[in-house]
Amino acid sequence: MKLKHALKTVLPVLLAVLAIHAHATPISVVSYDMPNGDSFLPYHDNTYNGSGDPNVPNAPLSGSTGQLTDGSLGTSVAPSEPSGFYEYVLWHNVLPTVIFDFGAAWDVDQISLHIFRLDPAAVHIPVNVDVSFSDDKINFGLVTSFTMTGSEVADRSSGWIDLSVTGTGRYLQLLLNNNGYHLAVDEIAFDGTQSPSTSVPDAGPGALMTALVLFGCCAWCAKRHATKLTHPM
């Protein structure tokens, strides 16, 4: 009975330790749906292998992944230099909305966009970025909007824009408002922790060691107490 009481006492502490030591990790994207690049230049999502034709401008793409999550970054070159610009997807006549599927619910805390800026060619940073979450890909929650200044990435160069978010869901919807200008994106990445409802928090070795020590102490105390009852002084 004493051991059972000890376990009841220490269990909340163990869970708290594990929760504290849970840390954000890169989130793998199972698939994303979006309109293909529609720029007059042939910079589409060339490696997309799901539904839809990646060679057709503005074609609806769904059910797979492509250049936006392949880990390959474009270089800081002008659109007239296709060898370095191949990795980018360019949009012009649409406001691209991309829906990402993580395969399970995640608590997302950061979105990272790798974007190219070239003001003379009207390739700009998006005016704003809207983020929302869903569990069923149909009903999305409240929108969090990020307003860009246009200077997050230097002209004639590419760079990362990190957005701090707080949201949970299997699906994340990202609307990139390019305000009628060209928008060049080659990578979108996410960091977060998997929702407790779908997994045990990823605790590091230190947290597990702490938990084992606490458990051992409680077990030792319970055994010592039982020994005293059996063999009183």
C-alpha cells in the first residue's frame, strides 16, 4: 500500500519533468496542397509527384510534396539565371494558399520561409502571411496574420523569415499575400512538439535520468518503511 501511495505521489512529478524537458523539433511534412507556380517564367514546383501537373502554371497540386520541403535552397541570382533559380516556385496572378499535412496533430511554434527578393524584377517579400490550423482539413480556426515590412530579406538576395506562432493541428494553412507582385519561395519549414494526445513528449536523457532517480527514491522509501513495520526497533 505504501508503495502504491508513493507511486501516486511521484507520478505527477515524473510527468511534469517529462513535460518540462520536451523540446521543439523539426516537423516532417507528409504532403502539401497548393496552386502550382503561375509566373510567366517556368519556375514551378518541378519535383512535385502527387496529383496535378507540375509543368502546368497554376495547376492544383495535392497529395504529395515537392521543392518546398526538399531541403534544397536556391541561390541569390536573377530569374534570368535558371541554374540557381530552379529551386524557387514563383507566383504572380494568384494569392498562393498552401495546406500542409503533418500526419498527426502538432503544437507548432515556428514557421520558416526561405524567400528570394529582387526589387528591379518586382520579386518581393509577401505583404502579409496568414496562418490557421485544422484537425480535419475542412474547418480551420482563427487566423494569425503576420505583416511584413518588405526588408526582412535584403534586395538581390535570399534568406529565411522566421514566424513565431502558437497553434495546434494536423493541418496548417498558409496564405501568402504577394499583393500582385512576384513571389519566390523555395523552402518552408516548421518546428514544434507533437501533441500529447498523439504521442508521449520527446524527453531527453537528462529528463529520463531525473525521472528514474525520483522513482528509485520513492521505491526505496517505501521498502524502508515496510521493513520498519516488519522489524520494529
